[in-house]
Amino acid sequence: MAVGEAVNRYFNTVDTFQPAAGVEIVVMVTFTGSADDLVGITNGTSTANSNVYFTYPNPNSNRFIITNTDYYKTDSIHTQAGFSGIQTK
């Protein structure tokens, strides 16, 4: 991955996405497969969640930054849950 590239991740279960050290990604939209789910950022111990009420392909415009320290977490058990963003570092 390089600065300016789009980053898209899809999950089929409860999961995390932790970028490499020094990488920063601005998450532009989050989406779920079929129902509202919790998504957010975690440092491995604490989690800040946000409900996503929109279902795929109608994304929710959550905007937050993920790094190697504070990374993406989804509690979704639905198919096609995930996020789209842009790498900024």
C-alpha cells in the first residue's frame, strides 16, 4: 500500500484490521452485510464503538483514522461487512 491509495476491507466475522507500523488510514465509510452492527477503533484493550445502521451497499459515513496503535474492529457476523478508506501516511 502507498499514500493516496484506496483501502477496502471486507469481513465475514468479528475481526480487526491493523495497518503496518507508520501507516495511517482515514476510514471514509463503513458498511454491514444485513443488519446494524458495531464497528470502531481498538487498541487491543479498549474499544470505541459506533453503531452502523445502514446495510450494504448503503454505507455509513463514519470518518475516523486508524493506525497500528488504534486500529479497526468490527463485531459484525454478517457477510460483506467492512470499510473503505484512503491511506494518508
